[in-house]
Amino acid sequence: MEWIKDYWWIVLIILVGMLISGIKELNRVDVKKFLKDKPEIPPHRDNNAEWDNDDDWPKKK
């Protein structure tokens, strides 16, 4: 990690470049087009779905 003390400015330039590149890519996204063509998400099924019928609570009479 000694090299970070000597070359911290190069690491900083790389991080700033990544940030600027990410912002440019996010600006290219057309939100309205994405929302119009968004695929339908299947309903969520949790891992406990098979246990939902087997409640330990007492039955009401």
C-alpha cells in the first residue's frame, strides 16, 4: 500500500473518470421508453410459501 502514498493522484483521476463516465451513461437512458417497454415481473413467491398453510396458531372455533 506504499504506492498509494506516491500515486494517489492517479487513483483520484481514475475514480473521477469512472464517475463522469457513469453520469454520461445514465443521461443516455430514456426513462419513458424503458417504462413503456418494461417486461412484466412475475409475482414474488417467498421461501416460506409451502409453510403458510401449516400455521401453529390454534384454530378459531
